[in-house]
Amino acid sequence: MLVDDNPAILRALHKVFELHCDWAVCGEAASGREGIEKAKILKPDLIVLDVSMPEMNGLEAARLLHGIMPQVPLILCSLHADEILGGEAKSAGAVAVVSKTQNMQTLVNKASELLRAS
């Protein structure tokens, strides 16, 4: 499942994930709050969350999602991934932080690794 308030990024992420023959994007959301509601219904195997979103940011959403479905790996994406964000993400229950400035393949590789492990 993909959660990002930028429609262009959602489309790009959707295309990248759909290219992986074993995966299907089960849902998309434009805010942390909407992501939580959809995740409860859709029960995804993995959730990719943007950090900066309206209503509820990715860190807040990750905390709540981790409490609701601790077995689901959470990946946070940000334009400004750094050590501080990494620490905050881990304490919120996310297993990885990927910078949006990196190649999209980095995100796909991390998602693949997490799905294999679960």
C-alpha cells in the first residue's frame, strides 16, 4: 500500500511497484489518517509512507499503524532522510527510511527484502 499526498509521486510509485511481477498495489492514500483507515480494511503486506503529509504525517501514522498491525513492515520515504529521521522512524515502528532522492530501485530492493523476510 502507498501513502503520499503528491499525486505524481503516487503514480510513479504505483508504476514501479506494479512492474514487479509478484506484487500488486492494494491501495493508495493521500494522508496518514486516510492511510490508516485504508490499511485496516485492505490489510496490506507492506506500507510505504511519505513523511510530510497533511492531517497526519508519516511518523504519526507509522506509530499508529505499528500498534494496529505490528507484523506489517513500514517504509518511510522523505526528501530529507538523515540519521535523526532514521531514529525517529525506528521508534515509530518503521523498519526503513528511503530518500526520495535515491533511485526508485533502492525502494523496490528494500521492499523486496522486507517481503521476503516476512
